Amino acid sequence: MSRSRIRRAWLTACTAATLTLTGLTTPAQAEEPTPPSATDSTIQEPRAQDAPAPTVGAQAWSGPGGPASSAGFTLAAGAMNAETSRRVARLDAVLPKQGVQNLLAAANRDMAPWCAERDPFGSAPDPEIKYCLQNDDSISREWIPQAITGVSDAMDNEKWGEAENIVLFGSYDGWDPGRDSNDNGVGDCNEEELAKEDACNQKGVRVTFSQSRINPATSRPEIKYRHVLLAWAYENSADHISYDAVHAKESTLQKGVHAGGMVWYGNYLYLADTRNGIRVFDMRKIMDLDPDGDPSTRDKMGADTDGVNTTSNVQDKTKIGRHNNVWYSFGYRYVMPQVAAWTFKAPQQNPKGSYACTDTNAPKASYLSLDRSTVPDRLIMGEYCRPEAGYLSTGRVSSYPVAALEARSGEVAAEGWANYLPKEGIQGFAAHNGDYYFNQSTGPGVNGNLWRATRTDGKLVARTNPVKTATGPEDLYIERGKGRLWSVSEHSKTAKDLAGESCTALCERVLYGYKLDWLQAQP
């Protein structure tokens, strides 16, 4: 029997009762000799309270674009925020860090502007700018891009130190081949499965930092990017600090975070956790597991409270966290641990296993954006919904004073307004100077719609015609200085798609942007 099978047999025999009662499992690839027990150390926040969906008569639908209650948007600080801060401080004492500018200087991947071979727009108007990812990222089945933000959100002067033109996008792990095939139902990955495909592990969310710049060595323009893995700090069974990938639900199969939207504001990155609320990350806490820049070496890390010196391994893509005094990160150089959470105060009543939405209590945190044209700056949150019988809501949208989310206790209420969206199936929403923009997805192989709207007499009123845009348009980000609206397309061409079975030429991943004045001039 393999070591992994022995470990899972031990888990089944010794913790079955606990797992049955709590629905928890241990973090993937936890440190030997024994996994941590199913305690609060493995539970991730935010964690909203589920409640039965309301009856049709209890709902308050006022029609597309109509006013909605903002009460369900109220956020409560995560109950574990103080504990999370303590764990991150402990992790910080062991692992070296890098700032955003140094991370960008070490960016190891290239984007190509206006690459002819990738065109998710088809007959739709071309955007003002288009960046194409490297081929493995463009066709990846594992990583699906969703969220987008950038330095124009982060800083009023649109610079991070001296660095400009920074765009971030977030992707979730949407493919775990073999993870659910084990005979004991635990859902971890054995050696055979990992040897066949390291994607078996649920890796959660990664954030990609990109920058358009002039290469100082060549004086030529370039667009470089680098992936950073998000993580959750916990204490394992040996009382060592460690970390796992972020996931939204504890079960026999760890459920990933969809990461439909994110906002970078000051030092903090706010990430949407669909049914639960918002996760918070700190740009000052980006851990570097390969500080010498040579993946083949085993760089020295620090010692935890046990006094044992540790090393790192960024070539093994099958493990994460501290494992036999070695730090792993599914092969990523950079790891960014969660520092806090905000959870919905109201119960979550949206039906599970459906794109339908209720219009009472907690919304879905499907996407986020920042509006710096208001006072105070506001973080916008909205829902992706597709109505069905008994659930008519097109989705709600509201906002928060973003600076209030830097607190680690108390509550933050929405700003006193909320609306139903004028259209269904919205994947991103942004506002600037009183104008509203939202992306509507219509499925793979079909152009999406970019709608424009105004808020008049308390109602969101969309223009008659949308601007046709990329297939699979996602979250939105406004770069104020350049007057540009950014987005990212999610669909890819896999080997199956290339055979023509499920997708047209429109299935191509790119980052792209439109000039705001051009959008406003469209009929």
C-alpha cells in the first residue's frame, strides 16, 4: 500500500465520525506523519450561514433595473480575523517576502499585443487594446480567468512606487482530473494520479500581475506577467505553521473559490467569494519561495517556533505547504496568504446548484469593481443570475465605502442604494462619473454584450443597444488616466475545441480594453 493510501486509511479510521458531523477534510498534502484533525485550523473564512430559499411570495422583485433593498449586502468582519493575523505573522517570520515592484521585475512570462492568431471578437468591433497570453495560459483547462483590477484602482496617482501600467487578473482552478475517483471518497490525489496530471490537486486561485513597460536593458517595449498563488494559513498536527490553497467549502472534495471579481485598493486585494463574501490579501505579504531566482536550488527558508531550519521546493507541482521541513507551493514561486475576511451578515438563501437568485437576504458576490469618481471611493459588488420559474431576479448590485473594509472588526453596510440589474447573466459591472458598464455573457462561441446604463430616478436604465464584445466577457476595471475600460475573456480553445466539437474560433483568452469616450459615442 502506498504512503498516500496508508495516510487516507488512517484518516478514514480515526476521523470518520468527525468528518461526518462537520463535513471537514484536511488540507491537501498536509505535513507527515499525521494530518491535522478537523478543527478550526483547517476551516477557511468567510463562511456565510445558509438558509432555505424563500417562497415566491416572500420575494420583492421590482423588475429589471428597479430599486432593491441594500440590507442583505451588510458585511460582518470574519470571526477568525485576529487568529488569521496571528498565523500570517508567524508565516511571515519564516518565509522571505517580495514587494510588487520586485515581483514585476522578476516577471517570467510574455504577453503579445495585437496577436493575430487570437481573436475572440469575430465580427464585433475591435477593442482599443488587446493582450494575448502565452499559449499554455490561453488554452489551459485548469486556470479560468475571471477577475480584473489594476494600479488605477490601487492608487489615486495610478503608480505603485515608480511602477505604472500594472493590470492584475485572477483565475480559478476549474479542472481536477482524478480527484474524485478515489475509492474512499476523500478526494485527495495519490501518486499515480499526480504522476499522470498534477492538475489533480485543487489549487484554488491565482492572481496574475502584468505590466506594460520599457525594458531597461534593451530599451524596447514589453508586456511581462507573473502568477501568484493565493493561500490560507493554518497550523498542522505538528503545530507548525503551514498553508493550503484557498477553497470555499470544506467537504470530501475541497470546493474552489470562483474568484469572479477583485479590487486592489492601497495595500489590500479584495477577492469575491461567491456565496460567502470577500477575502482580503495584503500586497506587503507576498512570500517568495525562490529568492535566488533559480528553481533548481533549494533555497533556505527560516525556522518556525520549533527552531528547525526549512528549505523550499518550487519544482514539485504536487504539494503545498510545509511538508517534512520543506515548503511547497504547487510549483509557484510566490504565495500570498489571506489576511482577513468579510462575510455576509444575512443568511445565504440563493438556491444551490442553480444560476437563479433570490432577491432577499445575502446576495452572491459574483464580481467586484472600484469607483474612484465618487466621494468616498466605493467598492461595487454584484450578482450573476439567470432567472427561472419562481426566481425572477436578474441580480442585485450595490456598493460599500471601500476604506471601511480595512477594519478587522465590526460591520460594513452598503451605501444605502441597490438595484436589480437591467439584464440577466451579468459577469462584470463598473461605474465612472455617473456612467455604468456591465458585461453580459451569452455562452461559448457567441459574442458577449457590453451594456451602458445610467441611474435615473432610482432605476438603472440600459441603452437600447449593447456594444458587441468578446465571447465570455468577465469582470471590469477602469483605468482612469487613459480613459480605458478593461476586461478579460474566459473561454479557451482546448484540444477538444480545436477539433470543432464545442467551440468556434471566438473561444480565445485575451486581456482587452476600450476607450470610454468611444463607448459613449456608440449608438
